[in-house]
Amino acid sequence: MSDFFAGIPAVTYEGPDSSSDFAFRHYNPDEIVMGKRMEDHLRFAVAWWHSFAWEGGDPFGGQTFDRPWFGPTLDHAKIKADAAFEMFRILNAPFYCFHDADMRPEGDSFAETTANLEAMVDYLGAKMEGSKTKLLWGTANLFSHRRYMSGAATNPDPEVFAYAAATIKTCLDATHKLGGANYVLWGGREGYETLLNTDLGREREQAGRMLQMVVDYKHKIGFEGTILLEPKPQEPTKHQYDYDVATVYGFLSEFDLLDDVKMNIEQGHAILAGHSFEHELALAREFEILGSIDMNRNDYQSGWDTDQFPNNVPEVALAYYEVLRAGGFTTGGTNFDSKLRRQSLDPEDLIAGHVAAMDVCAAGLKAAARMLEDGELERRREARYAGWAGPMGEDLLFRSSLEACHDHVVSNGLNPEPRSGQQERLEALVARYL
């Protein structure tokens, strides 16, 4: 056990009238929402990197956090794991997520790094035996080390591609051994800084081949989890190839991977791409590739990924509305890719940030469920397109031609008038459920 969170009680549901920073007001794990326990709907996960590996730095200043596990050895990594599982216990968190570099020290060689990873996998496995917390997903950090400054799968050096592939193998093995429900790939440096030194076609082929290799290996080892791609338009690269949901869908289609790969969609990345979170989720739902989400928020005054805890119930409600319309999570869940502000130094801040975020998500989920169960929004949406459900709509979609449309307009003297989209009324309708 760790004493880092000493004195902080286990967080329980106390209801909306509670005034405690360490109690849930809306998140009641056993509450039934649309026939399912709230915990099973939301499937919350704590992110190892932001909660335990991040040191509180920014581009203009270094470390502000003082954690007893900051250090280069396996002993430090084990102290970090002890603190992590103590936090999971306090929050009653059902899942966690990790990059390999978050929870194992870097070695002087690939063999030493792999040995460190395997030692930590064994340590985490032992911790999990005494905990309810499971692994939602694992992934490889293929962006921080200088060898990846020009990308991993898309690197101009084939030796870096091979090194990255070998690293993915070890991380997929680790995720499989720990019973992970998914494996995520985020191409933080799979992009370019300038087109002057970039072969776009070659790098796209390399990225496609890497993902095919991942899928092949998943089947070879019998990993039953879902492979997930996470889009982001830029940062740290100027342009990232996995720009948004639409771009990734085209990529998966091109390389015949739609049956094997789904998407992990982050709120902050959607904003960076110029979209809303619900837009990206709705598009993934339509494409049938929605797998999991990273829940956070960006500061709308900033042009970068600030990874703050969510605090906007109306936005979160619209996001979970799309998740529910997609049938809910299967292997995926809600990972808090959220970090403290660098001035929030105390252990209590880390717990309180997650408690508040879990409450925001629970309130959003319940509002989304009320909206979906009532059905009025969908009735109004269907009414707007009612004409397409009749014979004319069916004929236009499946049998008609430009000439037939021309003849129909001329012979019937068509001069259609526009109809109101009723946006303000629909926004008012949504507000009733919040």
C-alpha cells in the first residue's frame, strides 16, 4: 500500500445535496440507466500518464510536482504502481490505461527496456489480483524518445519502423497478459513538419502496413480485445495523418481494416480538428467504428491540447447521446485523458479532479438517457426527413436519374419552398433534459 493519499477517504455516492469534494453527487455506480448499471455504461478509466507520470511542466517551465515515485529505477516504478492502485481503490475505478513508458523505466537497450516492461507487467498483474480495477487499454509511447522525432511507422528510416514494430509487439503482449479490453495506437509524430522533405504516399503506405501487422499479430496471439486508432490533427507535428474521424475512415477503407479496427475519440482532439466532440462521435457511429473515448476538455482560448478535466454537462450530454445511439460501449469506455493544472500540487487535487469529472459524466449520461428514452428529439429529426420515407424518396435514392428528375419537376411544376430547421426550438428541447 502507498501512503501518498493518506487521510483521503474512499469516495462514495452521497447524492446531489452533498457538499464534500470527496463524494459523488451524480455518479452512483449501481443506479440503473436504460436497463444497465451506470458503472457499466460509463466504464471509467484513470490515465496512468497524466495522473502519475506527468511532472507538471510546460514549454516555459519545468517540473512543479513532487512525487515520491519520480525516478529512473524499477523501484520507483513500483512505488508509482502502489500509489496508482491506492487511487483506484479510493475512486472505486473499474479501469485504467497506460503507455509502456508511463509505468516502466527506459533501459539502455531494447532488451533492458523490454525486461523492465515485463517486470512491471508481472507487478501490475499481482496488484490487479487484489483489486477490482482492470485494464481498459494499453499502448506504446512512440513519440517521446528522440528516435521517433520523424515518426514511428512513417519514419524515413526503416530501422526506426522495425524498432517501433518490435515495441508495439511487446506492448500488445503486455496488454494481452494483463487482460486488456483494447489496444490503442495514437500517431503523435505520424505526420510532417514540412512537405519539402516528406513523401506523403510512401509514409501512408508505411502507416497502413504497420497497422496491418498489428492486426495480424493480434489474431496470432489470440488477443480478443479491440484495436483502436486515435485521431488528432496536429501537435506535436504540424500535420498528423490521423487528422479526424473522416480521415481515419478513409485510411481504414483503403487498407481493408474496417472489420478489425475502431476508433478512440478524444474531446480535445475533436476541438483541435475544428469539430465538436459530438460531431466526431456521430460520424464514427454512422461509420460503425466507434470504440472508446478519451474524456477531457480544451481551453477554448488556447490553440493547443490542454487536457483539462471535463466540467460542461451540456456538452458531455450530447457526447453520451451519440454513444447511447451507437448502442453504448462494448470493449471501450471513458478514459480520463485529463491532467491537473501545474499549480494543483496536492494529492487531494488529483482525487477531487477525478471525482468532479466522474460526476459531470454521470450527469451528462443521465441527461442523454432521458433524451433518448423520451424520443422527442428523434421524432422531430425523423419528421424533418419524412419526405424521404415515401415513394418519391425511395425512387430518388435507388432508381431515378437526372433526366427523370428533370421530367418530374417540369411536368408537376415543382417550386418547393424552404422549411424551418427549428434549431432554436431543438436547442430549447435539449435544455429541458439537463
